[in-house]
Amino acid sequence: MKGKKTRFETEVIHAGYQESQHHGSLVPPLYQSSTFTFSNAEQGEKRFAGIEEGYVYSRLGNPTVKILEDRIAALEQSEAGLAFSSGMAAVSAVLTDLTKTGDHILCSQGIYGCTFGLLQMYEEKYAISHSFSRMDSIETLRKDIQPNTAVIYIETPINPTMKLVDLEMAVDVAREKGIPVVVDNTFCSPYLQTPITKGCDVVIHSATKFICGHGDVIAGLVAGKKEWIERIAKTTQKDMGGIISPFDAWLLLRGLKTLPIRMDRHAENAQKLFAFLKNHPKIAAVFYPGDTEHPDYHIMKQQMKQPGGLISFEVSGSKETAQQFMNELQLVKIAVSLGDAETLIQHPATMTHAVVPEIERKKMGIENTLLRLSVGLEAWEDIQDDLEQALAKI
């Protein structure tokens, strides 16, 4: 709709695509080509020199991928987007671009296990250090910023403890020092949270999760200012090569069309299952942003549309008790991803965060009895029945 800002539910279907530019095809075409031909040698020269716009080679740009990049930019309300072969390819490209030897990265108190592993590699190989902050107040954040801090890296909600960070507060402190704020928005998707509108500089997604929604794509997405996106596309992404395939981009465009409907169902189911888990005698603790007793509930209300589709909880007992409970489940699948149609459960201490040393896991709040539940799209009653029968056996 030209000249009119449309709503999210419309943008996920139409943003970044003009049928008239693709022979009237209602569905964005799949340009499954590694390279593109030139009309003549001079045109090839102009495109490589950046004088003429156009496609050259799919590592440098592809029409199907471009539609996806423009769509995520519209959904995140940013200037531009960039697609990668995985969420970690996106994280790696962003942090590599924003840091140099001797810099420091300040992280929220808890991050994805592979992001932790990447930061360890940076420290060992390139002397780029990192540390963790609770980020629970302006004073705490100011204290934890170091003279060489180059990036503030935030997960909110944090994986898997479901702690939240006040993004506007973090941005206010970062602006004092001129430090960019990077947010991993995977747990929310742009339907539930748009960090750019809170003043953050860069948003990252493991598009494998809610954006795909069907468990059949590995991909990453980044959104931010146009000038920065163009720079990272021409340098870090181009030269390190973590590009998405056109077919995976096409699948993500298809998945995005149902994102609002899916997220509403994930959140609705999660709310009902939270109420069940909260009152179960064999559950020691439940961590869910929609809990009115959650210490960060007020942050959820101010920066998230809904609490989301993930619940973490601790079973009473030991690691073996938690594993026994998982093994008794029948409908719920044991798997480490999230955001799929299927309900998934995993044990962070031995799975997604196994790379994190135990002492660090404890500081993050990851106990051996902690489980993370990605609530799917099944009937919530059936999910609850499965959880109930498994709990009865431990």
C-alpha cells in the first residue's frame, strides 16, 4: 500500500515485495542461481565497481534473499536487513565487525551457549575480552562498562533463565559512552519486541526459531542502520561467507506470513501451561515473563507485546530427576531448538549451555534441575496432559 504505513500483520505478508517486478508472481520467486550474467563486459565492470546496481553472484546478493532482508528491516522498523546462513553466522559477523583486538564486550547475565563459546574464542585468539552484567540498574551498568568496552550485547529474555533487560535503560547508559547496543531478539521475534524502536543499534535473530516456525531452516537475520548493514555486507559477510541460500530465504518468507498467528498461539498456550506448572507440587520454580511475581514483569509490560512462548522451570530433585521427567514425556519432544509447531523441551546444563563452565552456569542461574520448554501449537490440554503424566512418574 503506497504512501501508507501498514500494520505488522500486513507487513509480514507484503513488505519488501512488488509483484510487478517479478512478472506478477503472487509468491516471491526462488532465484536458485549462484551467478548472474551481464549484458556486456562494461556492465560487469560497473557492477563490480558499484557504479551500477544489479546482481553479480549470490554470495554478494540475491533477489530472493533481498526480499527477505527488506522484510525483516520493515518488521524490526530498521533501515536495512541482512540474512545469514545461521544465527551464529549473524552473531559472529556482527561482533567481528564491531570489535578489534584489545576491545571488551559487555554481555547480559546469560547468553546462548554457542555465543559464549564464540566469546571464549575471541578472548583466546584475538584478545577481545568479555564480562557479564546483571544490567538491572543504571548504576550497575555504568559500573560494569570498562574503558575499552566496544559493544553491549543483550539477550532479553535471557536464554534460558527468562530474565529481562530494560532496553531503554541500557540505551541511555550506552549513549553516554557512545557504545552500540546489540540485541538478540530470537525469543521474541519482531512481533513481540522491536529493540530498534527502543533506541538499540542492531537486532539479531536466529531465524531458525520463531521466524521460520516449522523446524526446517537454519538461518540468521540482522537489522540496523543502512550504512552499517551495507558495510558489513561488503566486508565481514562477503569475506567470511556466512550467506543464506536462496531456498532457505524463500522458506523464511513463507514462514513469516503466519508469524503473528503462530506467536499468539504460542503465547496463549504458554500462559495456560505456566498456570499449571506454577501450582504443581513437583515443580520447584517457574521462570516466565508473564508471571506477575516475576521480578522483571514490569519490563515485560513496557517493551514486549506478550510474554512469549517459552517457559523455564526447575523440577524438585536432581539432574537425574529432570532427565527422568524428560524421558517420560510422550507428546513433548526432547530437542534443543525452539519456536517450532511442536512443543520441545531441553536440559540447558547438559545441552545448549554445556559449553559454559559449571561455575559460570551457576552465576547465570542455570541449575542442573532447570528445563526449558518451547511451547508449541498443539492443543494446550494435550501438552498439559503429557507434562502431568510425566511428573506423576518422578
